Amino acid sequence: MATVIHTCYPLPDADIELFEGFFALAESDRWFTELLAHIAWEQGYIPCHGKLVPEPRLSAWYGDPGAHYTYSGVRHNPHPWNEVLLELKARIEPTAEVGFNSVLLNCYRDGRDSVGWHSDAERELGRNPVIASVSFGGTRRFLLRHKRLALRATIELTHGSLLLMRGATQHHWRHQVPKTRQPVNPRINLTFRRIHSVDAILG
Ligand SMILES: O=C(O)CCC(=O)C(=O)O
Ligand SMILES: [Mn+2]
């Protein structure tokens, strides 16, 4: 039986909990291998000074039909759920206490891959979204920075961990996974989300 270490972070304007070892070591190894093989990894591009530059990571978007998601100005259509993702979703939903309809996957091939400061506050996510973030592979630092106050926090996201961000967290805090010069194994991160269809909101 795996030992799960549960931490609640007492940060103002945030509701963040971490479950280290949420997935046991052997099964985390298996999830990593299966996700690497069975996800349609894509190289995304972002507009920068009139050019398209490659994002410093691979990514993929999966979910229910109609769970469209626009970020960095690009509208993403979901790939249909596969077996691996449905199994993972079923494992985390009882703890997150939310039914998710989509997941964004990122693959950080080495320490040069990263994601910059942002909050998961796109309008499709609605007010106070619950984001369930699962990590497999090399440990990376997850940094948080308050939008108005001089407050910062660092969370090490380890192999098999589950991070939950809820309530007003995205409203008040930004997060990033910075590049590192330390040697680090490849890492896969999944952020399960609940998209409220913009098509439906716009009628
Ligand atoms: O890789 C991570 O831990 C975070 C990814 C993230 O913030 C995102 O995809 O929105
Ligand atoms: Mn994010």
C-alpha cells in the first residue's frame, strides 16, 4: 500500500492541496510509459513578434466532444478520451470531488522545457475552477506568485503526485514550471479540467 503524504498550503486567496505518492511507484512508472506511447503529442506554436515560435514542451488536449478550449489565441478541439486517460480520470475524481470533461497534457522532455507564468483562468473554465494536476516522471518545481501581493510559493511536483487547485486560486495567483539547468528526467503532467462550453454560453 502506498504512503500518501497530504499537504494543505496555507496561502491567502488560495485553496491548494498536494497528495504526494497518490499513485504508487510501480503504477506511476506504468502510467508514464503508457502516456508517452498512447498520447497524440503535438508541438504547439505561439505568436511572438509577428512570428510563430514553438512552445517549449509537447502538449495534447483530450475530452468530451465539444469541450473546445482556446488558449494563446488558438482554439483546440479535443481528441476523444482513450482508455488510459479514462482510467486515470476515474482514479482522481473521488478525491477532487468533481467530474472532469477534459484534460490538457504537457510533456517536458528535459530541463529546457517549461511553461511560463499564467493562471488557468480562461473563460471556458468558469468561475473558481477545480484543476487536478497529475505528474509522472522527473520532479519539477511548480512556482506560484500572487497577482497583487509580494507572495511566492514553491511546490515540488514528484512522480505520482496529485495537486488540487480550487476556489479563487486562479483569480489571485499565477503559476509556472521554470526551466532548470539541473539534469532532470522527462516529465508528463496532466491537468484535468471542467470546460463550460463557450458555444453554449454564446447560444
Ligand atoms: O506542468 C505543470 O505542472 C503545470 C502545467 C500547467 O500549468 C498548465 O498546463 O496549465
Ligand atoms: Mn496552468
